[in-house]
Amino acid sequence: DQQVKQNSPSLSVQEGRISILNCDYTNSMFDYFLWYKKYPAEGPTFLISISSIKDKNEDGRFTVFLNKSAKHLSLHIVPSQPGDSAVYFCAASDSGTYKYIFGTGTRLKVLA
Amino acid sequence: IAGITQAPTSQILAAGRRMTLRCTQDMRHNAMYWYRQDLGLGLRLIHYSNTAGTTGKGEVPDGYSVSRANTDDFPLTLASAVPSQTSVYFCASGTESGSYNEQFFGPGTRLTVL
């Protein structure tokens, strides 16, 4: 059973517009969430994180929103750039284990 | 060396053969991890180590073993490879065990078991 789900395998967005990537989780014990970005033939790189005591965290063009009641988080990229084209993974952890469960990933394509 | 290195970059292996994937980090991170990435399944944790001398099982540990003799190295061994172990394997390290930490990933090893 997938505890962390990214239901959209792919997303295409026009350059300059907003990209919204979604992630749902089922385990209410999760209290820390991260987003990673992955280019082909490279390892994932950390993008942004949020703990359950917050509902928003912003870093430049990237903002992560957390809705604990809905067990949902989203990553907003504004404005989207062609260099943002990559696979994005969300990951969740609980303070009991500090091990991360990753989602299946969403492939973002930003069209010039 | 800077960051995390993995070797080999890719490997084709006959079923039944033994294989060790190497991982070395130079950041002096306590925690290290092995993941496999499969299409439609994302990244799944195989084994982890909170500190040198200790290891633990992740989500999909069967068929794999690890050791952590020192801080820098965390090899993953397939004792008798099977085709279902065809995957891309990523090693990662983190600053602390037992706390939230950003994980730094290596470039991956693409393994094909025939």
C-alpha cells in the first residue's frame, strides 16, 4: 500500500506560468515532508521541506503548502522555467523513524 | 572526491551471480541509505545505517545485505541476483540519524540482471 502518492505521472506547463505538483499521504504520523528534483542520469537533489507545524514554506520561486487535515501537500513553482523540467518526488517521514517514504514522482515538462 | 560517489555506473549481471555496489561519501555524514528506483514505484528504501557499525532494514530489504565498517563506505551486496533486482540504485547520506535531515544522493548505479 502506497503511503505517499503522486497521482499525476506527468505535467506540462508553459514557461512563465505556475506549475503545481501534488502529493497525498495516508499515514497521519508523518510530520515532515520534503520535495526532491531529479534530472535524467543524476541522483535526486533536495529542493524544499516543510514540517507539520507549518502550512507554508517558501524559497524563491518554490513554495510548498501543507494541508494536514486533507493529508495533502503541493509544490508551486512560479514562474516556471525550462530548466525546471525534471521528475519531482515528494517524501514524508515521522519523528519515530526519521526514514523517508517517497512518492512515485511527477515528470514536469516546462515548454518554452 | 566531493559528495557521494557510486560504482559501477552501470552493470549487466547474470542471474545467480553475486554483486556488490559501492558507495563512498566524504561529508562525514552519520546516516547512509540505499534506495532502488523503479518505474511507477518511485524510490524505495532497501537498507539504512544510522552510524558506523549499525544497519537497519528498509521497505524492501529481501535479497540485499549491507555493512557499515566505517563512516565513509556503505556497500550493498546482492548475494544471488535475480531479474526482479533490475533497477537503478541510489545511495544517499544525511547529516544526522534520529532527526530530520536532508539526504544527499549519489549519481546512481543502473543494474540489469538477465
